[in-house]
Amino acid sequence: MKDDEYFAHDPAGEAGTGQPAPAAPVDAGAAEQAASPASATSVEGEGAEPESERTAELPAADGGEPAASDTPGHTEGEAGSEPAASEGDAGNPAWLRNPWVWVGVLALVLALVVGAVTCSRSNASDAQKDAVTRVVTGYFDALASGKAQAALDFGANPPAQGGLLSDAALQASQKAAPLTDVRVGDIELNAAGDQAVAQVSYKLGDRAVDTRLGLSTTGGTWELADVTGQLAVSPTSVLVNGQAVTQTLNQVFPGTYAATAANDKVTVTGDPVVVTDPGAATARLSPTLALSQRGTDAAKAAGQAALKACFDTHQSAPQGCPWRISGTVTPGSVQYTLTNDPWAGFKPELDADRLTASGPVRLDVSVAAKTTVNGQPADTT
């Protein structure tokens, strides 16, 4: 049906005068169809029916039966139409009347709350990691500076300072192989936030070290689980980094440790060892000791002096001497004469633990003494 087949109404004019507005020209053949009740839309005016009783019939889109609508100008089931607003919603925008808007708002609020909690936890975690980093770098700075007590103070239960845990020993280590290029990598925190493991890399001389250090905190102060390693020294008669040792197993800082002789009568050979990190497997320092020439000469001189002391007693069984003359001998009458050179091939050996030397010698000795034979004095050779 074409648009010009409808009667045109002027609602304003109809309401004001009660007279219908002039109709638009229509084709004579279509007059009957144009006059059908479906072509008129009721408007409110004088003599109009109550709104609840008005029904306007509109032609169907496909020319079928007209559709009825309770609301003027609105067809029921029209595509894209929205449900009529209730009295309570009449003053609210359409987007506020959409339940999915409120679902979205609630989801956004929850996301913001979760985000705020996550952000707070992240900030706390970052602060803890920063504190851990400061402790680790502070510890290695103390080592590099040769400050033993400062390094020990970063530990949760550090041993006492002294021995190989001294400034002198630590400084000797730094001189032999400096600690450099310290870098703190990943830091892992436990769920409670009171324990951490830090990945650390550094160099001891030319040796690269990668390790993991454990830390814990009580009262907000982070402390290293270990600040020392262990060094086994054998024999203990040597100096280690210039310090005397009194026991085989010793607490030491990460670093390089070398054995040297305790005096000039001994020579020490052997490579230094490296204690790579706190808590590492026990490093073992096992140098080889031998008599120096001065040590050999000293051992020979000591043997000669001891033999002379035995001879000078003029006793048949001098105490501490390697012989005894049997028979009845007049005290003080014994004369000893050495007839060979026992020191010509003397090669003493060192006891590395006690730092003593000893060796066998051959003695050819002539002995003369006054004795008693059948009750009569006699000279015996």
C-alpha cells in the first residue's frame, strides 16, 4: 500500500476545532480502501474515549490483519523495541534500568578491590626484597673491605671473631684474590614473608661464583643463615693466611686460604684453596712440609750436642743416652771416645704435626773405665 493512500490528520487542528483536517487527494479507485477504519489514529481531544479504552488498529506490514496496540503509534512485538518502563523507572535513564550494567559495575568494583590488595602485597614484597638486597650487599662489602666483625654482624648466629675470622686473615684473602663484581639476582620469599633465598654472583680473583644464600627475618631485620664456611687444615703446624691454627676444622669467610711455614726450619708446598661461599662443602688445605736446610743443620747440631752430653757424664749408664755398660764400674771413671763420624750420612726426617726431626746414626765408640775384678781394681777397655 502506498503512503498517499492514507488519510492525513492534523491532531492539533482536530483537538482545537473538532473538525477533521482536509484530506489529501486520493485515487477514486482506492477511496473505499482509504476510508477503512485502519487508516485513522485516535487522538486525545474533545469527545475522545478514555485512554484505557482506546485501541488503534494499524495495517499489517504484509497487508494481512491489522495489529492492535494499547499505546498510540506503537505496535506490539516491533523489532528493536524495549519493554515499557515501570512507574518507578520512569525518571531513570535507560542504562540504569539495564541489569547487566549493575553486573558490570559489581565486577569492576571487585576487580578494583582485588587489584588494590594485589598491589599492596606487591609493594610489601618489593620492600622486603629491597631489604634482603641491602643485607646481602652489605655483607659482601664488609668482606671486600676486610672487616671481619662487620661481616659477622650480618649473620643470624655467627661464631665469635678470632683466629681465621680476623681482619688480618680476611685482608690476606682479599690481597690474594679480591672479591669483586657482586650482583644480587632473583630473590624468592616464602608465603609468610619471613624467609628468603637470594641468588648471588661474584668473583674471587678470576674465579666466578654463583650461589644461593638463605635469609630470615625477626622483628623486621633480615639476617643471613650462614656467614662462614669451613676449612679443614692438616697438619695444623702451619700458618694459614698468616694466622696460627690450633684445630683441624676452622670457621672461615668466603675467600682464598694459603698455608705457610711457621718458622724458617720448615718448607711448605701446596696450592691455596678457595672457600666459595657460606655453607659450602668443607674445603681442605693439606700442604706438604719438609725440613729446610736450616732445619737439617739444626737437627744435626742438636744430635751432636746430645751425644756430647752423654759422653761428658763419664757414667756407665748415662740417663737419656742410647747405651749401658754392664759390670761393676767405678763411678765417674768411664771415658768415651768416638771413632767414626756418625753425621756423615745423617738425613733427619720431619714430624710435621709436632715439628720435630729425627734420624738414625751409627756410633763407633771406645770405652775405658775402672772396674773391680775379683775384688781387685782393674782398668777395662
